Amino acid sequence: MTGVPTRALLVVDVQNDFCAGGSLAVSGGLAVAERITDWLARHRDDYSVVVASRDWHVDPGGHFSEAPDFVDSWPPHCVAGTHGANYAPGLDVRLLDVHVVKGQHAAAYSAFQGAESSPAGEQSDDPRGLGVVLAGAGVTAVDVCGLTTDYCVCATGLDALRAGLDTRVIVSLTAGVSPTTSARALHDLRSGGAEILDSGTGRLVVDPAAS
């Protein structure tokens, strides 16, 4: 990869509750956090801005359920201000430029539904939305990584495409809830115009379903 001054890295929801020991843990979540840190250590100059989003639920209504269907409703997770909502160990927060929180009072899968916050999750009276943050930085292209491939990474990538941004998903810097839904998400992203990139080889993945 070469440096692209208008490209941003979007690090989606790399949080304790989505990693081992969390209320909605996915296999490989902790390893993803470490791989993202390693990627940034080697490629930080490729990005004009690095943005990290977090679920930051206060009272998200039907998004939480005591009898979740694991499609539209889920066990409580990433409750604002709790350990589960914090960044996962292994993700070096010193490499992050902008923090975004989402989902305070409703389900929010895409980072584009979030707005700027402090590293502790505090927001101003009129926080900037992610789209405004990226436009202000002159961003025209994004790389997307994080958790989970089949939900928040996918939703963020699709919203980036809708916003007219050149979009790549670094598949080896993601982990999903299930192989089936992750493969479908990558197919949808590629069909929508996103490129699927492997961080290990630096090459495009021609068949995302095989990843």
C-alpha cells in the first residue's frame, strides 16, 4: 500500500463485550485488536485520520432483550461507561485520532450512525457525526476493519459506499459472528462496490466467501 492522504481507517467496535469473556464475544476478537494495532504500526502514514467507533448503549429499547433472537435483539452489551464498552486490550488507543459513540437510545450498527466523543465516551452538546468528521478531514476513501464482520463492519462499509467513499474492507482485521453470515456480508460489500483486502498479503480477495 502507498500513502493516500485522503484515506481514513475506520476501526469498528473493537470492544471488550465482543471479545473473549464479553457478553457477545466472537471468536478471534482479541486477536483482531492486536492485528489492528500491528497494522497501524506499519501503515499509520497511509491514513489522514484514524476513527474508532463504539457501541455506547444507554437505553436502546428493543435492541436489548432477555430472550434475544440474535438477529434484531441481543443480550445487554456495551452499556455506556462499563468495562464491556471499553476498547479491547491489544488495541493501542494512542493510534486513534477520533472517537465515535453510537446506539445510546436505539440500535445502531453503522459507525456512520455515531457522533464524535472524547476517549471516555463523553460528548459535547453538538457532536459531529462521522460523515462530518470525514468530510472535514477531506477524506474520500476509507478502509474498514473491526467487529463484527457480519453486522457493524458490514453496515459501516455499506454506508461508506452510499456516502460515495472509495471503500475497502480489510477482511483479516475483522471477525464475525458466524462464517455463513460473514461470507454473505462480504459478498454484499463486494457487490456494492467495496474492495476486500487481506492485510497479510496486501492483495485483494477475489472470492470473499472463501476468506
